[in-house]
Amino acid sequence: MKTYEILFTGQVQGVGFRFHVQECSRHLPVYGTVRNLSDGRVKVIAQGDQGSIREFIRLIKIPRHRMMKIKQVEVHEIELAKQYHDFRIIY
């Protein structure tokens, strides 16, 4: 299982984006966290196999409504000793 840091830029705060990300994780074997950053981006830490992570990102890019607008997605594989067993929103 690999761990990825995924950063979403655009209109992703105040529009239910974190809930949308959590909902997308329920369809796949992807675990981790999602949180807002102070600079307006949303940060996801996701663990899963490469195919599941690709599908997870694809699902996230399908907005729940027109207020969500993703301008950029950055994906970085990271080393993380912690292993997640669910997917949580961090407030």
C-alpha cells in the first residue's frame, strides 16, 4: 500500500468538497484524511494501491455541484509510517 499527498487548488473550500472527497473514498479501498489548508487549498492524505488512488482522484474531479471548481491537482507519493483504516475529515 502506498501513501500519497494530494493537494487540490480552486474553489474547494466552503462548497462541501471535503465531504465529497470522503464520499468518493467509500467506493474504493482508499483510506486517509482530508483537511482545509489556510491558503485555500484542500489536502488529502490517501493510502491505497496505485489503481485505487487513480480512480479516487478521477471520482473527486467529478464535482457534486457547479460551485466546486478544481483548477489544479498535485499528487506526491510520500513516506508515512502511520497506516489508516478509514477515511476522515479533519476540521
